[in-house]
Amino acid sequence: MQHTYESLPVVASGEVVVVGAGPAGLCAAVAAAEEGAETLLVERYGFMGGMATSALVNPFMRYMSGDEVVNAGVFARILEKLEQRGARGGTDAEQRAFDPQVLKLVCDELVAEAGVRLLLHTFLVDAVASHGRVQRGIVSSKSGLQAIAGEVFVDASGDADLAARAGAEFEMGRPEDGLCQPMTLYFRMAGVDEARLPSYEEIAEMYLEEKAAGRIENPRDDVHRIIHTTHPGEVTFNTTRVLGHDATNAASMTEVEIIARRQVEQLVRFLKERVAGFEQAYLCSIAPQTGVRESRRVLGDYVLSGDDVTEARKFADGVARGCFSIDIHNPTGHGIYAKRVPAGDAYDIPYRCLTPRGFENLLVAGRPISADHYAHGSLRVMPIAASTGEAAGVAAAMCVRQGKTTREIDVSRLRERLKQRGASIYEAADVSE
């Protein structure tokens, strides 16, 4: 109960407090600090990077539409730092593959350069909020139960933990039954003779034979492509699939990890026994946690729709953009629902998608922003999360500097500042709204 939290010590505070250090939270914290706000960044793991490092999700999904860069700003600096370290590559023109271990170092550097105060190994468990304002976040760590305090909060937890604990409205899953997209545990194999790999079609046929024989327990009906990494002889797999579980429930997530690792073991055996090029290969890493595609979506002042995405709509208060297709893995097992953004175009994400209903000092960034199930199937990916994070960070700093609420700041000035920082923002004359 919240009244018991009054005696908890405040372990750290900031003018801007960001919860979660994935691509959204990292970019939010860096942007807020660079804009002059004393910024605290809280992360549950001992490293930053979110799904890119804790779940080994790779590569970055598309951040260019034709020749135009859609997700730039701090995200572009992340790419540049990876490039400088020889930790970015791939066969595509965007060079979207990256080394997740080096990304941890890049995150450390960005936070240090910006002057962000960092608190790792710290998990948000509750919030104290009243009259539309978050007063404190309640965190747990090796130091015990403590509090964090701030003037403006940015929820970049991935699952909207702060917003939900503070009492914000949210939805989960698809409208007909509330089911969320399945989860996937990434794993990597090294020692692969990539020159001898069969075609995707041949591997998929063998995979289905193994499934039919009962040697692979995986609802996915294809093996997915082999993802080449930045290291010769090392490949990543996005093949496991766990259905019907809740990423916001610890007991459910415990089952997810066990099921997913069993699938990994079966897939490794299959690859080594049947697929040319894997005879001498070995399992070199399993992600620290299963990757989550969908959980809570906070209801904001505007709910981005699937039509907004597929019609590439522009908004007067657009503060981030996306060009990735709607990509929804079937919550009940087979297939993927996919619908593309028009070629060479991109859609806007309005500032109103970052402002939860009923709150005056809380912003949401990353995949839990205000969107329906279909729009979420596009904006959930890391480059777009980074862009919404930067927008939230700049907005939070503006609130602090001007002594205003999240709805009182001038969004046209926010847009202009984001452009000055290198973000990719449409000109006002281009808006659909």
C-alpha cells in the first residue's frame, strides 16, 4: 500500500527521471541531459541497451525509407559509434547488424558524455501518484526497497511499468481476445561454415520434417531466415516462439524462459544433425531474457491506428517517424500479418501518443506508447523506440526549464528543437491533419 512508502529513503533523484535504459530510455536520458536537465536513468540490468543487449534482438529493423533516413538523432550517433568500433555490418545497404556486446560499451559512453546519473541493478516495483502527477517511483535492488524522485518522469520500461503502477489507463493485446504477439528467445551459434549453408527453402523443409516427427516442439511454421552477424562463422536465430503468456507476470515469464530454452536445445540439435555447415558449430550464446514483442500499451491523448501507419499520415504535432511495416506474429501460432508503409514514405508519431491520459508530469516512450494493436506492430521496433525516446527526453527537459506540464509546452518549439538535434521531422506544410 502506498502509505507505507512514505518512510522509504530517496536513493536518487533528478529533474527528469527515466525508467528503463533500452533504446527509448537511453535516448530519452541522453537528450534530457543534453538539454540541460539533471537526469536520472534507472535500469534493472547491469547494462543498458534493452532488447538489443538483454534479448540479443538483431539486426535493427529498417530505419530508412528509400534513401531517406527516418530515424536519426541520437540513434544515428549510436550507429556511428558502432561503426567506429567495427561493430556494425551486414549484407544490407543500411548495415543494420550490430555487435550487442559492443553496444553495451556505446551506451556507457553516451550516458557518460551527456552527464546522466545512472542507477543499474534497480527494478521499478511501484509508484506514488496523485492528482495527475507522479511523485515517486518505488524501486527494489540489493540495497532494499527505496524511492526515486523527480519533477518529470519518462516511462521507457518497455512494459509501461511506471505508468501502470501510477494508475494510467492501458490496453493489452489484439482487440478480439486480448492476446499479445508471441515471444522469442534469440540464440547464436558459432563455428558455422557459412559457405556450405543450404537454401532457406531446404532448411525450412527439414525443419518441418523434424516438427512432424515430434522432435521439435515449436508452434512456428517456418524456421525464419538465418541472420548473419558482424562476426564470420556466427549466426543468430529468431526461430523460437512462445504463445499465450503475459510479459507483465513473473510466473508467466518463468514458464516462457523454460519453454523457450527447450526449443533452443531442440533447434541446436536439429541444425547440427541435419543442416550442412553446422556440423562443427556450437551454441555460443542464449539471450539473458526472452524477447517481448507486445505487452501494455498506454492510452494517451491520441491513439495511433494501423491506418495512420499504412497511409503514412503526418501530424502537426509529429515528434518521431516510422517506416517499418506492420509486422504482427500470430498470437495463436502460425503466420505473420504484414502490411507495408507506402514505398519511399513514412508515418508520423504525434506528441499526443507520448502523453498518458490524466497525467501532467509523465511521458511514455518506446513500444508502450499510445497505439492500437496494429500500429504497435510497426512502432515496437528499436529505431522507432529510440526516436520516441529522444522526443520524450527533449520534451521533459522543456517542462523542467519552463516550469510547465507535459501538455503546456509548445510542441512546435519541441519539433524545431528535435530538428536542430538532427532528428528527422516532417515540415509543418506536409501534415495530413
